[in-house]
Amino acid sequence: MYIKVYKEDVIEGLQKAASIIPARSGAAYLRSIWLKVEADRLEIMATDSSIEFKGSYPAEVIVPGLAGVQGRTFVDLLRQLSPGQISLKLDEESGNLLIEQGRRKYKLPANDAVWFQSFSEFPEANSGETVIWSGDYIQELIDRINYCISDDDAMDAIACLSIKPTGDGKIDACGLNGHQFAMQRFMHDDLQAMLPADGILIQKKYLGELKKWLADGEVELSLGEKRLFFRSNDKKETFSLPLSAYQYPDYMGFLNKLEAGDVAKLDLDRKEAMEALERVQLFNSDSNRCTFFDFSAAASKEVVLSTNGQNTGSATEILDGEYSGSIDKIAFPTRNLIEILSHYQSKSLRLVMSGNEGPCGIFGDDDQEYTVIIMPMKIFDQTYYSEESV
């Protein structure tokens, strides 16, 4: 293998490849970036055994071939070289990759091509449907759902992002961790037609790398038997990940509770509420992580927020808010509620409470089809609380 490439043509792809490979642990195959040279292209490939990245970039090919190189070291070196042409040559006798730029010369051990394992190919239109989708919308979707997905891989389905067609022309993207649930409902006719009736599940641990790979503008999607494929609009880069085969919980049960006739409703200013909660949070402790909402002692246009810790003192804030319902008191984990409110854009939010220990849904006029459900804390007295599960 012997090629000449320009740093500015390949460095971004190399950095994307390096970001998914293990830094030090794992087999040498997994710590490698594979360089495949043919025609007038350099193909860069990397995998962590689950995620796969492939990118194709222009090159002056002198001798075609294939070599694996220590991924992180190789990328760190090229990143620090000057812009311009770099030559990469595999020395078959020594088994080293020779890297040259001007008077600079380097050697890196290369893996034998026998270690190479084939990467999954993007399913083309003749073997499966493809869909065009906005990369920046997918990034936004991940942001709005990811924090409600369980971090524990052992939780199976609820450690996944669920993307499921609703049957009425819409798609639900959902995340659940047992105490919170987030759902963004949206329209995409082509994606809905491609998805199976039960939808697909993507493990949370893959979403961060997917988000980093995604660019602004459009990407192409294709669904294989066990993998989901993304390809850049210019078809130069492919990112794929495995799908999970778990059964996602039926979330309509607790959504339907929010539509009952006896729910309580609170309308409040989002910014004002967040600022008050951030001040109240200063008085939370390990044994008291919540903010207490009291509707009984206030007028119908006010709500009292409070917390009381054994060693941290106490805080009370009164917010303007339109309240209707029969719930006198309810408590929410402060940090979780602040994080949830930060994902909304609406100036005013409505909290729909099905009970002081039942699901509470949050809605905003400027956040169409976006719903987050938070479970209240069970109130034992005015100081100690325990968290309820969805």
C-alpha cells in the first residue's frame, strides 16, 4: 500500500474514526483504524465491535492495499502535522506504516490484513428502502429524549431510544428510565413507511457517538435486518449501529392517565419556575432531594414552593400560577424537574397531575407534540420523600 493524501481531506474522517475505537483496552483489531486503498480513494474504517464507521476520501494511489494502524496514535500524529500532502506507505518487510511529510518521517506498527473483518455495507435502494432525514433534527431529537433514557444497560428496553410508528401517520420517539418519560411525536411519511410496526430500539450508549457523527443538513437512512445505517448526503461516510431486540413497555397507560377528567392543572412561567427551583435546590440534601408544591394555603393564582432539610435550612418561594384541581400537596425531585424544564422552549408550561403519587405530564404551546412525564416523590412528612416509579 502506498498513497499520498492531503491532511485537510482526511483529518475530519480520521477523528470521527478515532472517537469510536477503544483507547487502550480491547483487541488490537478494535484499537485499529483500517486504511483500504483502491482506485483513487482512501477508505477509512473503525469499529468498537458494535458501532461501525466508514469514510471514503480522495487520494493519489500509487499501490493499492490494506493496512491497520494504531488508531489513536496515528490520528494524534496527523492532527499535529501541517496542512498539505502526506505520504503513507506500508513496508511489507518490516510491517510498519511509513508516514512522511517533507523532512518529517515516522514509523508505526501495522496490523496484518488477515486481522481485518468485513464491515457492514449500506443497504442500497435495490435491496431496501432508504430515507432522507435532517441531521440537525436527529441531534435535537436525541437531546430531547436522551436524558430520560436509563443509563443501566441491564435495564434492557428502557436503556434504549424507541422510535415507533403510531399508525396514524406519526412517529413516537420515546425514552424511559422508570421515574421519567420523554416523548417527541413527529411526522415523517418515508420513515414511517420504512419502520416495522413495533418500531426500533437504539441503545443509549450509541446515541452520543451518533450525535457527534451527525452533521447539519441531510443524511440518508437505511434499515438492515439487525442494523440501522446512516450515510452522509454526499455518500462519503457511513455510520451504522446494532438494533436491540427487546420489547418496549406500553407507555400509553400512563399517558392516558393525563387525559382523565379529574386531573389537576398548573400553568406557570417556565423561566420564573426554573429560577425559583434553582434557588430552592441550594437547600436540598441527600435525604431531601425534592421541592414541595403546596396549593392548599395559596390563592388559586399562586403556588408555594418549599423545601426543608435537617442540616441545610429551609426555603420558601411563591410563584404566580393558574391552578385548578383537588391536589393540595405534591413533591418533585428538584434537579430532575429543573433539567426537564430546560428542554422546553415555551414561555409558559402546563403541569397536568393525575394524583399526588401519579404521573405528571408537562406541556408547552411552543413545544408541539413534546411531552415529558415525571413521577412525584411519595410524601411521608414535610421533610422525607421517596421516589415513585412509572
